[in-house]
Amino acid sequence: MAWHALRAAGESVTATRRLLANATMAAWLRLSVLALFVGTLVTPFLVDFNRGATLLGSLPDPTLLLVAGLFVGLAALCVGTVFEFVFLEALRGERVRLVTDSGRRFRAGMEVFAFRTALALVLGLAVGAFVLFDLPPAIGPLASLVVVLAVLDRLTVAFVVPIMLVDGRSLPDGWRAFSPTLRREWREYALYLLVATLLWSAVAVVGGFAGALLAGLLLVPFVVLGGAVGGTLLAQGLSEATVGQAVIGTLAVPYLLAFVTLVLLAHVPAVAYLRYIALFVLGDTAERYDPIPRLRAAIRRG
């Protein structure tokens, strides 16, 4: 075995640096929008583990929350699946055009979206049956099903989608093209799944701490500005309650916008790096479907 995933983990650093070294701010912003959807549906930088239960508990109608969550989740998955193709084109060095490229890749994206929705439906039915019928002995099969569905989803997004893009294939044809390589190089892909899981976990953990640190640092200038404005308003005879509401109401939205913007920009290199690993592995195991042949050759010459 060549252990392509280990080699790809190193080469993807160079690939990511090449992608972003000369990117304009407009390109960074477009990539940040793509990374928001193709990285994770809820970016790890925005997870608040301490307040999550409180926020959910304050909502009055759990049914409404569930319906709204399902709708938002499906909408995000739909957009993200189309953006998978657009983000892949960006990683290949193509110019990023969100609207135009999304329109061109809409049909292929809907095929993948339908497939991923079916996987989610199977998982939801299995979990629902487990909870409804209280089947503790089924925990092993349920865990196995979760792993199988997660692997199918990851292999589809990481390897079948690039084949669809490179060869202009449909999803079924993409899987038929990928299957022989998967059977022949199953150890390489098993290693990739392990490496990808470890790296995604590291991104989530580090991102959570980085997000908390960024939130604190970014809060400092807003607190200083709010203190100055609040002092001025208090000097004019306004009550503390009125001043507090005015200052918080005025500065809260700019603070959140600045925080989210910085987080998404920081998300770009992490998502690009993780996606490049899959592209390097695919090209090393199935040269015909290599999505980044010129980039690979340039890095290895260097």
C-alpha cells in the first residue's frame, strides 16, 4: 500500500496555500459562502456548548422547532449539495461564480441531494423506530447503520461528485465508475475515512476554542465604543436602562456580523484543506478521474 491519504495530508497544505495566496477579498468572501455550506451545516466555530440547552429550552413549541429545523436543514443540504460542485471547481483553480456555476450544476446537485436526503430518511426512520418501540438490543445494528450511511455519504461527496464533474456523469454512473476503484483500493479509502474523521474532529475542537477566543477579542472594541457612547448619553440625563438598551441594540448587530464574517473567512482554509485531501487520494488511486492533475504535477515537481 502507498498510503495515499497520509501523503495527501501533507500535499494538501501546499495546495491550500496556492489556492489562497493570491485570492482577492471578493474571492475569499465567495469561498467563505461556499465553505459555510459544504464544510458543515453548523460550522464548529459557532457551536456554543454551554448555552445550547438553555436556548432550546426557552422555545415554547418543540413541534414547531422540529418542523422549522427540518425545513432549514433540508434547505441548507440542498444548497450545500449544489455548492459542492461549485466549491470543487474553485479548488481546481476555476473562477468562482456562485449564481452562474450553481445554475450549471443544479441538475447534478439535485441528484446528489436526493441521494443524501434518502440516506437521512433511512436514518431518521431507524432512529424513530428505535425510540418509539424502545429497542435497547437494537443499539448495535443502529450504530452500524449510522456508520454505513455516514460512509456512503462521505464517499459520495468526496469521490463520486468529483467524478461526476470531471466526466460529466450522472450520480448512478459516477458510482459505477468509482466502484471498481473502491473495491480494488479499499484499504486506501478506509485510511482516508480514518484520517478525514480525525482531522474533522480536530477542526471542530480547535475551531470551538478559536471561536470563543475570537468572540472575546472582538468584544473589546465594541465594549470600549459602547462605554464611550453610553457615558455621553448618561451625561445628557438619560436613564441607565434606556442607555443600556440603546447601546446594546445599536452595537449587537454589527458585532454579530463582524464575528460571523471573520469566522467564515477563517473557515475557508480548513475546509479547502480537508477537501484537497480527498482529491489527491482520488487522483492517486484512479488517475483517469483526477480532478487536479496540473496542481498535483506542479506540487510534486516542487
